[in-house]
Amino acid sequence: MAVFILRLLLNILILIVFIHILDMAQNLQSKVTMISSERRLLLHLAIAIAVKLVLLIGLWFVFVRDNRVVVDSEKIAQKLSGTAPSQGVPK
């Protein structure tokens, strides 16, 4: 699980760097450049999304990771087949 979190954080970092590279390339090659407030907004949005993802992963890691659901194959088979479970000795 730690590997998954590290990969996700690395992908977020790569995305932020890629956004910056695209922004620099657009400013160099395009006649229409984004004004500084739009660039600042894009950076703030990217940072906000990265922080939210990190917090969400942290919350999952702390509260959900160790919880497991026990699956009883007999109960699942009964539910899927539609047969009623036995209630004891019939009268």
C-alpha cells in the first residue's frame, strides 16, 4: 500500500511539473499568453488538488486500511440462489 501512495504522490508531482512545462512552452511559442492571474489560479488549483489527494489518502490510510469485510460463502450462495436460510426444526 505504501508503494501505491508513493506512486500516486509521484504522479501528482509529475503532473504539476508537466503543467509548469506546458505553461512555459505556451508562453514561449504562442502569441496569446495567459495573464499572470490565470497562471496563478492554475497553480493554486493544482496545489489544492494535490493537497486534497494527499489528505484523502492519509485519511484512508489511518481509518480504512485495516478494516476488512468477512465474506461467508454459504450466506452469499443462499442470497444468490434465493433459497431461504433454515430457521431450525420445521413444525
